[in-house]
Amino acid sequence: MNLPVAFLSRISTQLGIETEAFLQALKAEPVTSVRFHALKANPENADFVKGEKVEWNPNGYYLPERPSFTADPWFHAGAYYVQEASSMITALFLEPERYDCVLDACAAPGGKTTLLLDTLPESTVLIANEVIKSRAGILAENLTRWGNPNVIVTNNDPQDFSRLSGLFDLILTDAPCSGEGMFRKDKDSIKEWSPENVAICSARQRRILNDLYPALNSGGHLIYSTCTYSPEENTQSVTLFLEEHPDMELYPLVLPREYGMLPVKIAGVENAAYQCFPHHCRGEGFFICRLRKKGEKTEVSEVESREKNSGGKGKNKDKKFGNFEKNTFQVTEFPWEKWINHFNPRCIKSADEYVFYLLPQVEAVLARIISLRVIKKGLLLGKIQGKDFIPSHELALSTLISPEVPGINLPCKTAIQYLMKSDLDNETGLEKGWILAKYKDVNLGWIKIAGNRLKNHFPIHWRIRNL
Ligand code: SAM
């Protein structure tokens, strides 16, 4: 591994006598780890060999070797997320019961969003945002796989959130950074590294934090993280942000020492942040710090009236994401009460041909973010097509879908054929209707039975092309 001289010089100042151990650790193989979806999959049924558990996450496992995830049907079903182990520590910084509305501001591809969703109750609404359009699409796909109904995905610049005064009780800023912590895993990050890029990243991080600051409710928490070691992007970004915002304070947390995360002191405060180095901790490089906005939490109704007074013209004129004035959908064809766990008929909303299941708290937040570019909201149930209703892939993968919906477990080879979008022979004995394709009891998507053929409704743009 050829590391830039300027990086070596800085890291040896930073680590002193530990530099050699750090460089040795970088020569080792990167660690592969996954986090299982507790509501979907039993880790014991996974096709790959699991190693030790990740100490700080009940659903996290190290894998002794990296399998072909593409060839594993569970990967496509959201049965687990391939996530770097050290970043799973983020969940320990949450106080879930405090948060009505959460923003994951730099969310793609969605590792930490899915982690937050595992920890937060369904009453919390999570907005997962990504500024780069193509990455926002990948984020929406990964959140469709994870299946929670309390999520909204947006595609906005952090500055677009500055007018949503005090809306969020928690903002996670997993900031774009110089990626030093990924050197072992992603060799391109070494090529892209330079002292100039570190300075650019640091300035961008401060801008992002300043843009998001007005949207944080008083009493709310801000978690700032990066996957780099550079003090310029970590402690310095936090220190400068604190200097500019005297109503923000560090909000330390003491982690068990055996996790191997090194506590970092900022502005004289012990355990203000943690840094994960690969020679101490089983994972890639990571930095995390928690802050708090002073004061008591402002209740939602006050925020709402402030929002209304500040006006705001909606950009969401798109019929799929517009408001639901024309609620014309008749709940007839599908036995929704049986199909959706804890079904509430008032949550069914239609906008022209699209039908959604929107929890009241999600709808309330949507009403307050009309200026944002929403690309996914709540649970899309399906689409009305003439006289037919086509259930959505989102519904098949949703955590709300009931186990009573008919389905068939496919053997691995057939499951892969299904994920490649081949039609299958009908060996079910059923003649008509919608059923779920499953692999080891986890839903993969829809099949429509039509005589002796099973029509494959797996989304065409998601299909496996190469194994
Ligand atoms: N939180 C993600 C996860 O756990 O999967 C990883 C986020 S990654 C470290 C940082 C993200 O910030 C990237 O998706 C990147 O596209 C986005 N980003 C890049 N420039 C940005 C900017 N100027 N403002 C906000 N986000 C930006």
C-alpha cells in the first residue's frame, strides 16, 4: 500500500509510537461485517458462514470471508445490510424515545439510516436525505429493501433544510470526508487523498453543519461523524462549529473500553468524541461526536405554526408526490385488514393512480416539508391500472406486510432465476391471484399466477444481470 508522504507525516505526528501498529493493521485484509434485519431474518438461516458477533450491535456479525452478496437472495430482500462494523457504534449515541422527527442529512447509500430505523420506534419519522440525485435513488432502493413505513427520502442540499426551523430532534451528519478510514477497503480513496482535499472537505463539513443548525430543535441532538482520521475534519470542524454557535454544547458518552474506540477530548471535555483506529478496534476508521442544542424541546405544534407563518411554496406538484385531495381509492380488491399488520384504514391515501399507506405522523411531517424534493414517502402500496391494482415491490418488502399474505418459498436456484426476472413454471396448484416469492421465509417480491405460468413482478431495474 503506497500511502502519500504528507499523510504518513501527519499520522505519525498524531499517533506517535503507535504509527507502526497502525500501518501494520492497514496491511491486513479489510473486515467484512453485516447487520441482520431483526424483523425479517433469522441469522441462523443465512447462507454464508458467520463469524463472531459485533460487540456493540445485537444484529451485527463479522464474516470470516466476503461471500458473493449478489448471489444471495437474502441480500436483495433486505434480510441484512452489509455495513462496516465500526459505524454500527452510531446506534449507541441515540436516545430513541426523545425523537419525534429525525434527519439523516448525508444518508446515501443508507447504512446508518437502516441502523437508525432499527433503533427508533415507528412513531418517529425519519427523513433520509442525499444531495446527489443518483445516490438518492440508491438510498431509496436500500430503504425500500429495509421496509420501514416511517421514512421519507429527500434529494436536497443541506441548505434547503435551514428554513425548516427546529423541525428535527436529532440530526445525523455523516459528512463527506477525505476517507482516510477507507484506505484499507477502497484503494481509490488513497489516490484521491491530498492535503488540499482535506482542507476542502473540512470547509464543506463546516458549511453543512451551519446549514443544518437552524433545523435542529432546542434540546435536540446532533451527531457528527466521518470516516477519516484528520483532526482538521474531525475535532477542528466540531470546535469551529461550537465557537460559531454558543447554544450548542458537547454531549459526551462513555463507551466500554473493550470496544477499542479511543475517547477524544474536545475543548477540555472528556469522552466528547470517539475515534476508531484499525489497530485498536475491529473495523475501519471512524470518528463520531455528539452535541446538544441547549434549552428544552419545543413541541411539534409550536414548530408547525412557525412553519405556517414562514410560508413556503410547494415544489411537489408531481402527481405521485402531491397532496391527497382526491382520495378516490376504494379498498375492495385486497383484504387489507389481513394483509397489513395493525391496519388502519385512514392511512390509505391515493394520489391519482398511486396508493400509499401513510402513518399520521408521516403525513404531518410531509405537510411541513413541501419545499423539499421528496422521492419516497411512507409505504407505496401499489398502482391502479384500469380495473386492476398492481401491488408495489415496496409492499412486498415492507415490515408491515402480514405473514398471512400467500407466498411460496423458492429453492435457491429458482430464487436467483426470479431475481433475474425469469418467468417460472406454476407448480403451486393455484390458478389465479397475487402471491409472494420468498427465500427461507423472507419476501423477495410479487408473482402473479396466470394459469400454468407464474408472472414475475420483480422490478426490471433491480434485476440481477451478472452473477
Ligand atoms: N451515511 C451514509 C451511510 O451510512 O451509508 C454514508 C454517507 S457518505 C459518508 C457522505 C454522503 O454525503 C455521500 O452520500 C455524499 O454523496 C454526500 N455529500 C457529498 N457532498 C455533499 C454536500 N455538499 N452536502 C451534503 N452531502 C454531501
